[in-house]
Amino acid sequence: MRHDAFQPAAPQESRISPEPRWPAIVAVLAAGAVFAALPSHLVVGPRWLGLSVVALLTIPYALLNRRGVVQVARVLGYVISAVLTLFLLASLFLLVRAMLRHQGSPGQMLASAGCLWAANILVFALWYWRLDAGGPHAREARGPHEMGAFLFPQMTMRGHPAANWRPEFIDYLFLAFNTSTAFSPTDTAILSRWGKALIMLQSLMSLTIVALLAARAVNIL
């Protein structure tokens, strides 16, 4: 009889399943849909241009991710976020100009500002998700998330079930939502300089939109 027959099996290392990409894809398409919903004088080109461009870029991005072509998918992801950022900045500039010139009805301006506020959250959530710790592919390769541009509360919990924790898109969406709402992150510390720069830019854009909303509301009242 073999002596190792009754020896306990060696414990298997816990594996973290790959992060699903569909939340980020939904966020990309939702941000593109915002620009399609804006009035024609608040977008660059035809109203359908932004949504069409990001949709056409998202199709190969999703296919490349499924086939494991990591580097090309990563570059294409940066291109998608850059396109959305350009559309967001252009629409915000056009919104400020339209309000200064008293173009459009008050209701239309309020709705447009609200749409851009939501787009601001989605666009910056995508940037945080793509850039933090090298992006989703790099975070998956390392397993548990211990270092990055953002110090999430779970990263400080030693000896806790969160030891195998890794941020996903919803965590970056929550960070972006708090930044646009409170003009600063709430429960997450910013460690990197690029992270601080993006947080400041998002807060500034959100503050601009909120100030425009308040000014238009005062004029209506």
C-alpha cells in the first residue's frame, strides 16, 4: 500500500476569473448615445456621428478581446476613450457658448447639461478603468490588486476575504460618480500624479456643468 494514499491533497491556488468586458462596452455605447441625444448645435458634425464612430470601434475591440489579442485591443480602447473625450470637450464648449448667447430653450439647455454630466462620469470611469495598474489585462495577470493609481478600501483589508479582491469597471464608475457629485473622491485615495490630474479635470468639468445648470435654473425662476 502506498504511504501517500491517505495524504491530503495539496491546496489549490485560488484563481480569479477574468473581468467581464460588457460593462465597459455598455458605458462606451451609452456615452455615444448621449451625443446622439443632444441638440444639433451642441455636437460636432451630425448628431449620429459620435455614436456611430464609437460603435464601429467597439465591434473590433470586443472581437479582439475575445480572441486574446491584448495589445491591439488595449490601443483600440485608448482610441475609443480619446474619441469620447474629444466629443465631450467639444459639446461642453458648445454648451457654454450656447448659454452665453441664450440659444435654445431653458428646458433644452437643462436637459443637455444633465446629459453631459452623465457623459462626464462614463468617460472618466473608462479612463480610470483603462489606465489603473496597466489596465484590465495587466490587473488580471497579477491576480489580487495590491498596487495601483487608486487606493481602494479593499486594498487595506489584510487577512480579509478581500485579499483576492480586484477592482472592476463598477468600482471605477463609482469613483467617477463620486468625483462628479462631490467634486472629489470620497473613500478612495489618489496615489499617482496622472490620477490626480484626471480627477482635477473631471471635477472642473463637472463643476462647470453644475454651475451652468444653477445659472440657467436661476434665470428660469
